[in-house]
Amino acid sequence: MEPSLLRVQEAAALLRVSKWTIYRWIEEGRLRATKIGRGSLRIFRASLNGLIEGQCADQGSRKPDGRGKVVRLRSGLRASKRRG
């Protein structure tokens, strides 16, 4: 039986991202988490599974266009300083 709550490092290992990405996704609301005790953070496995399933559905519905990965930039940041 899989645990219903995961540590940040465990969630990061499952998704193959850094622990800082997990913290950021929690702040953005992409993952649900709870604090246990004096600040131990745990991620709900159901939230993790939902993120994975959502990514699979998004990738399956998108048509490949040969332009590579889409990256969203925060306002105020420039994508490139090259001109041309």
C-alpha cells in the first residue's frame, strides 16, 4: 500500500524534479500539501497523481509542431536579448 502523504524529497524523486520545484508548485497551487507538526511539509499523493495525469492528458492532446517545449515567462522578463 502506498502512503497517502509524501515528503518533499520523495515527491521530487518521483517527478524527477528538484525539491525547489516542488515548493514552487505548492506555492502556485499545482500541488496540494499540508504541514505536520512544526513545519514538516507533506504532499498529498492524490495531488501528485493528478499532476501526472494532467500532464499526460495535455501532452496527448497537443499536436507536435516542431518548435520544441513551450515555456511561460513571468512578466517583466525578456525571452532573449538577441536581435535579428
